[in-house]
Amino acid sequence: MQARKRILSQILDYIDGSNASENNGLIGTKFMKAFLQNDVCRHEAGCHLLTFQWGLHANTQGVLIWLFLFLLSDPIALTAIRGEVDGAMKEVFGDMQGFLADANPNNLDGPHFALLTSAIIETMRLTVKIMGLRVATRDFELKDGDKAIPVRKGEFLMGNVDAVHSDENSYPDNQKFVYDRFARGDQQEGKFPTEGKPWFSLGSGRHVCKGKYLSIYEVKVSAILYLHLFDITPVGGAPAPWWPLPPQRRVIGIPHAEEVLVQMRPRHGTS
């Protein structure tokens, strides 16, 4: 409770300062406009922002951790993606201050970050273990090759996303982390480069995650900052392979990994 009060206090300070500023960042500006348009009081606005931040971080940090675990076990992927990040930092933004000022989704979803986007999508393909549950709203027949399975109104259907993501026909070497698997897809804002491949890590249909693009955006921003600013190496050298996980470690959601200790050193003489 005390931690919540401290964080909420900082958020309220941000809200108070934002009322007189038009430079609140991409997301902050949208929030402040929504609060003003709907006459949301100061404290309630702070609670909304706190809930939003908690949900966003809680749902993305697992993916970010797994991304770095895969990169630490694949030096070729780590070198390639870090080179892409460093190049884009210079060509698109000029420097770190330019990145912090203009890291909008359009800049991060384009071809300059094709490898990073691909690695994030691939990480989620492997590690986000969900089940799609739906209720039939009418009678119909579900096609299964040459067969047809009758489904009656009101019956439940459960989609095994993990099985779809492990289909060798769609994903050769399906249990391997292939960092550039999606790099040749369409790289543009508001799209995932997964066209033609079954990918349901953020749901599908009417019940798809409402914050799907925002969640990928946060993972990208975090990964870019870590990759550009720090050298990250496992303590004691490369750890033993941890993927694929033993079957008993599979869970609904994001699986847990063994603890891996790392060293972080500034790359550019920064503290």
C-alpha cells in the first residue's frame, strides 16, 4: 500500500505538470486529452494511469526477459539485432535524445527494426502459452481436412494455440528460436509481419488483445534501450541450454525460466 501511494504521488505530479504542457509524449498526450474530454478528476485519472502502467508492465516483462534469454544463447542473433538497433539509432533518430523524443510506433514498426520485431514475434510464438476459448453462437460444421465436425449452438470450443505455433508445416524447426523468421514480412505501423502464418499469441477475432500494438511497442522500446546502452553477458559464461523447457514446466501464460545471472556494463561510457 505504501509503494502504491508513492507511485501514485509521482503520477499525480505528472498530471499536474501535464495540464500546462503539450509535450507529454505520444501516450501521455492521448491520456490527458481523454481525461479532459471526459471531465475525469485528478485522483481518478491518477488511478487509471497507475492501473494502466501496472497492466502494461506485468504483461510485457515476461516476454522481454525471454527475448534476452534467447539472445544470450544465440550470439549471432544478438550481434545482428544490436547492429540493427545501433544503425537505426543513428540513421533514424540521430542519438539517444532524438530516440527519447521521437520513438513513436511508426518509427519502430518500419524496416529499420525488422530483425528486432521478428525476434519479439518469435519469442512470443514460443513462450506465450494461451488457450482460445469460444462459445458457438449457432450450429455449424467445423472443417477438419476431409471431415466435418458438427458443433452445436452453446457448445464450447477450445483452440490449442501452442499446437498451432508448433506445427512443423507452418514453422520448420518449430522449437528453435529463429530470430529472423518474420523479418521478411510486411514491416509497417499497425501490422504484425505474420501474414500467411498462424500466430495467436495476443488472441484473435473479436476478443483479440485491445492493447496488442501498445504491448509490442513497449517491449521494443525497452529492448532498444537495453541493447543500445548496455553490454549484457551471463555470469560465468554461456549457461546450459534452457529451451525447450521440460513438459512439466509448461503453463498457461508465460512459462518461467531458470534464474540466469548477468552482468551489465555501459557501452558508451555512460553511468
